[in-house]
Amino acid sequence: MKITGEGKKVIERLLSSGEHNCIKVSEQTSCCGTSLVFTLTKAEPDELVNVDGVPVLLEVETPNRMEFVTIDVSNGNLTLIDEQSGGCC
């Protein structure tokens, strides 16, 4: 997983309230395949990994998929670029 500089700024601003200390990445399965879900949460420091300076809690069954994911910003909003996302039914 990569987080661009602009993405990091937005995430840091979201985490600055102190209510959350990381991004949680999990998987959701539907008829369209598996999608990654990103939420803000609070976790113990020993559960976190550092991704481009951002604390991340990985709850994915296929962590190697994370190699193909980039968090960026488009029009002021966080954007997920998932090179392995599939189509839908």
C-alpha cells in the first residue's frame, strides 16, 4: 500500500481530533468479489504498521493485495486506487 503526500495530509487532519489513531483496512465480500474497506479507528500501537508515515491496522486475509493499493486525493477527497479491484455482476 502506498499513501501519497496529499493523502497523508488529509489522513493526518482526520486523525488529529484524537478520537482515532489509525486507518483500519479490512475486506468485504459481495457478489462483485472482494473489496477493501477503510475506516478510522483506535487500536493498540503494537497492532499497527507504518505505511508512508501513517498508522494502519491491517485486517485483511490477503495482505499481498495491499501492494496494489494507493490512497491519494482527488478534488479534496481521499481516493482509493485499487489495481486489483474486479468488476461487478
